[in-house]
Amino acid sequence: MPGNHGLFERLEQACDAIRGAGLNGPFDAALIFGSGLGAISGGMAVETEIPYADVPGMSATTLNFHRGRFLAGTISGKRVIAMDGRFHFYEGFSMEQVAFPVRVMGRMGVKRLLLSNIAGGLNPQFRAGDIAVMVDHINLMGSNPLIGENDERLGPRYPDMMEPYSGRLVPTCINR
């Protein structure tokens, strides 16, 4: 069966390697620096880093501006684990490969995830450089990281999507 076969064990191996390299929690949040925002890592007090190549099950990044490493440290007094570079479905990675590092951080106890990316928009009021906060999404990718055998250790088969992005974490000044 395609998909999650042996995924739990691969996640545990990755977490063991990350912890063995000194990237230990607890973490207040996880960050994934998207295209153009890798410089944020310069404002992070980095305690430890580990290249993706040293983490079992991780893929190598293919974009030259994605550094390909996990970082642990602090930003504004918050302890974070960060991905300095990520994987994209359009690069030929499977959905399992794209989701793998997020699942790893979840297995390490992370409860809050902040992703950044560069995106286009159809709203004529948006200007280049504006910040937009996601409040919902529709999967039009034709694939899904939930495909495959169900393993309860990975969480619910169908996660609750009534509020996929925390209303608590979205600033109240955002026009909805």
C-alpha cells in the first residue's frame, strides 16, 4: 500500500538523530522559513543546527536559497525549532516527503507551527510585500499527505479542519 508504511518508525529515527545532535525541546513553536525569508534565521540566537543530510528520512533541498538545516534557538525570548529550507511538491517530492519534517517536529512536541512563503493573490488591494495571514484553504493539489495506511500513532486519520489555522494566533486586526 502506498503512503505511510513504516512512517512512525522513520519519524522516531529522525527525532532520535535530531535529539542526538543536541536539538532538544521543549519548543514554544516551530518555524519554516519560506522563499525570501531565510534571512530571519539571522535574527535567531542559534544554539544548535543539524543539516538535513544528518537526519534519517530527510530529503535534500533542491533550491539553492534553501539552506537545508534544522536550527534550534530563541527568537524574541521564545525557544523555537526552525527549518531553514523546505521541500515543495512542485520540485517532485511526494506529499509524504513534504510533510515529513512537519511530522518530525510534531513528534518532538511542537504544538505551534508558523510557515512563511511568497504567494500571489487576486485581491487588487494587495501590493508586493504585503503580509497575508491564512485563515482557511482548499486543497487543489490532487494529492494529500494523509494517503496510505492508517496508523493511529500518527494522529487522527482525518484531522479536524473546522479551524485549520488557529483563530487565537491570527491577529484580530485582520480583515476576514
